[in-house]
Amino acid sequence: MTPQGWKALDSALARLRPHRGLVSLLIDGSIIWLAWQATHLFRMGFDRWLSARAAYDPIVALAVVAAYLIIFRALRLPTSVWRFTGFVDIQRLALACLTAGLFCGLLISPLLQLSKVPRAVLALHPFVSLMGVCLVRLLYRMWVEHVQSRLHGPREPLRPALVLGAGEAAKRLIAGIQGQGWQVLGLLDDDPAKRGARVAGIPVVAPCARAAEVAQRLGATHLILAMPSVQGTARRRIIEQASASGLPLLTVPSAQQLEQGTRASRVRDIEPEDLLGREPVALDETGIGHTLGGKCVLISGAGGSIGAELALQIARFKPARLVLVDRAEFALYGADLRLRELHPGLAVTSLLRDVSDAAAMTRTMQEQAVQVVFHAAAYKHVPLVEVGNAAEAVVNNVGSTWALAQAAAQCGIERFVLISSDKAVNPTNVMGATKRASELVISHWAAATTKTRFMAVRFGNVLGSSGSVIPRFKEQIANGGPVTVTHPEVIRYFMTIPEACRLVLQAAALGESGQVLVLDMGEPVRIEDLARTMIRLSGHTPQEIPIVHTGLRPGEKLYEELLADSESTLPTPIEALRLARLAPLEAHAEFGAWCESLLLNPRWTEAQAREELRRWVPEFKPSDDAALRPTHGSPPPGPGHPATTRPRHDDTVR
């Protein structure tokens, strides 16, 4: 047949699909009627299969066909898609045929006493009917695949999968995924009311806890989580249950992405942020809108992971203009492109600038009429900054904060928000000390002017940010391992990038000048546990991809301190935000002169840079054992309970 002929045949099949329920009933009815004739032929032989039958046999045959079709309809067999017929469909057909055969046998022989209908016919007819309806479905599937191969070439084998969830997202997923090389064998859901129901023709077979058992029985090779609205601990529990199967686990887009038009069939890998088990934080959207709506907002470091996400989050509140500033051309281009694609009506200005140039930033703020500044530009990678780059880190992190804050004060900016770090607390590394010194810059300018509100927001690690452990673990797993972890007892506080940025915006709306706001990072996560979970979710075992301990790097601690408990912070109207109590900054004039000198780019040695930091951040105590030494008398968390031990702190932030 010519390609045009195959296309015409495929078009004819497409026109029949909206009526597949009726067509399926007609074909099944015909097969059941033929099976009735075939069993009579087998029982009576060719010579007697017509003459020996009772006069009421045609009526009985029609009644049998009607009974089968009613049971087929009750089990929703006509709604199934024949081209995806699999083992689950064969099971349903067998149940329907045997049930109908038993019903007809009891009705015809004992009840109506139609003795001229042979018992052998009643016994054999369900099995012959089952073979017929199964065969026609399998032949149809082979035929359709042959037509598709003629049109589009050979296709990859279907991947059998189980879907976790039986709601609207699962329905939308099934509608789009089966044409993309997937075969959905069944649905899992914990709602007892859904057990035995069908979603888009696929049965709900078991609760999520039985994923491993059902996957092995049905031959599934993948699991797909279709519960975008389930968050927090409930989502983590379901993922952990599914990961016990050892199969690769995928998920549909989030509820927010689905609302924005992302198709449910665009499945993705489970990300570590899905495992945080954190409940969504209720924000004061109205207050954030009043702070940012209709304003011109400048973001430094806009090409980085935090800066780029801040831009996307701020865009939701309809600012008058977003000014993106970065000196990394490609990173800035990527952030600009993504922002324009997602918010085409937003006014965006992207500028290649060095934020340590106070004069240039003053001109920029004046020209763009900037009203709010988020300062996210900084060197942040602890080991890189620690060895060989201490002087550059002091100039970049502290000097640029001073220059940008000075420009903001001169231009009368409404709000200035510094993105700080948990490593600023009792720092044992250069990066943490520079962040603490940057907080002192905020204290200085908060005391020097009343026109601008200067504040800082402090949080821990963000999952998926550039240079974090997550991309590194993914790359190592993709390369076959091993996965490297510095120390088996290292724990960190984690937050997703979008969640951190939402709380930064909330802090900007709530904060007063001179304050440091601390994000509640939840419970800490053991890095080795995170690595094991990522290995398991990728479909591998620890034997296939081992974990290797490489030792703590320079400046690293076993655990970080956040100052997020009630003994060291004050509550705010938002539960996930707390207010750190700052110690007053002494020697304002001398500190300001020191910061001004940083912009002259002094030629410090590594030792001089550390000495300068110790001068203004006396709690900065780098030493060979700093990473292993607990602070404030608190022991490091034990192996069995990393999430229960938090260090205690004085009443002032150091």
C-alpha cells in the first residue's frame, strides 16, 4: 500500500475513535454470537449443528449476547483503548466472560429449564467468547502498530507503568501519555472509595503502599506520581513507599505549573525538593503586592539561581519594571530570556554592571527610577573562596554590598534587601565571615539614614542552586558513580529555591530597617541520606552506585547554625520568618572608612584578608578543627536523630 493509502486508513481509524464504545459493543456482540454458533458446531458436529437445535435457540442466542454486553458495559470494557490492550485488560475480559457465562448457564438450565440447550455449550461458550474478544483486541493492536510503523517508522517498545493517584491529574496524564511510548497498567490510590473504579478506562487496583507488589505482579517498569496537589509529609510518605519498589519514579508538573498550562503528560524525574516534607507556607500576598506592585525593582546577581528566581517571583506582583544586573553575560541573558518568555508584558531591563562600582550603580538607580533593591550578587562557594581567593571574596562580597547600599541611600531607595546566609553565624570560613560583614554594612546604613529601609534575610542551602550538591549527585549517578559525600554525619538545612525566594519577598514586606530576618528552614537533612534516596529514585541500588566519603573540605562544618529558635529570635506574623536580635554596631565611621577602602581593591595576601575579617567579625575563628568542633557547648547531632538537635544561642546575633 502507498503512503497515501496508509494515511487514509489511519484517518479512518481516527474518525471511529470518538465512537469506540458503540463500535466495541457491536464487535463484541458479533464475536459472542459467533462463539455461540462455534460451540454448537463443536458439540453436535457439522451434520447436526443446525437441525438438532431447538426452535427457541435464536432467541436464547440473542439473550446470551445481551447478557454479555450488559456485563461488559457494567465493567466499562467498551471504554478501554484497544491499541493499548495488556494483561490488565485480559484479566477484565476473563472476569466479564466467566461472570456472564455463569449467569447465562444458571438462567438457561436450572431456572428456565431449556433442556435442548446442551450443557457442554453453556460450559464452553464463555471460554470461546473470551478467546474471541481477546484475539480481536490483540489483532487490532498489532494492526494499528503496523499502520503507525508504516507512517512514522518503527517505534520504541512501550514502557509499562503504574500511576500513583486517581484524580484529575491522573486522568489528564493518561489522556496524553499513552501516545508517547507509555502503557498505563493500573492506578494506585489510598482512597478506599476509589478502589475498583476506573479512570480513563484504567482500573484503581491498590493503595500506594502496595506499589512494589503490584509492579512486580503486573510487570511495570516505571512508577508515575500524579498527585500535584499533595504536598509536605504526605507527599514524602508516598514517594518513600514508591521508592521501595526499586523502580524509577517520575512525577507530573506541579499544581501551579498545571494552572499555567503545562501539560500533565510532561512527566519529570522526582527531584530532591519533593522529599523535603515541608508544608506550603501561607504568605501575606497583599502585603507583598503593596511593597512590589507598580514599583521599579532592581536585582543584583540576577543571573544566579536565587536572583533569577527572585525575578520570576517578583514578576507575579506586576512591578512597573524589573532591572536585572549581573556581570556574567550568559547567565544574565538566560535569566532575561526566561523572564520575557513567561511574562511577555513585563518591562525588563538587563544591564551588565559591576555592582561594586558605586558611581555606576547610582546612575543606574537614578536613570531607572529604582525603588526596591534585592542584593543577591556574591561569591558563595565555600571551598573555592577559602583557599586562594579570600581577598577577592572580601572585596566582592563586602565591598559590593557597601557600594550598592551607598548608592541606594544616596538615591533614597525605599527598601534594600541583602541575601545573607546561615554561614554568617559563628563563621568558620571566609565566605561566612564576608556574609556577616555584609550584614554589618546593612546595620551601618540603617543607622546612617532613615529614607531607606535596610534589611538582611538569612537562610541555609537551597536545593538545586548552582554549585549545590544536587546537580553534582545527579551527574555522578548518571555517570555510574560513585557518589561522593564529604562526611557520613554532615547535615544541612535545605529549602527549595522558589520557597526561599517567596519568603525573601515576604521578609522585604515585613522587615524594618536594621533587621536581620531568619527563614525557618525546617528540619536538617543528612547529606548521605539524601544521596542514598537519589540513588534509589534513579532505579539503582547502593551496590550499583556506591557512596564514597572524601573528608570535610576547608572551612566546612558538620552542621550549620540558623538562629531560628525562640531563644535567639523574635516571632513575626509569618510563622516561617523570625527576627534576629542584632547586637549594635560600634565604630560606624571607622567601619565605613574600611568598607570604602575595599573598593580601592587593596592588594591583600590571604593572611591579611583573614586578619581584616577577624578585625570586624571577631567570632570568625578559622582553624583546622573548626569544622568538627561544636559551638556554644552543643554536641553535633547523633547518627540516629539528626533532625532533633539544634544548637542554642545567645540573645544577640554574632
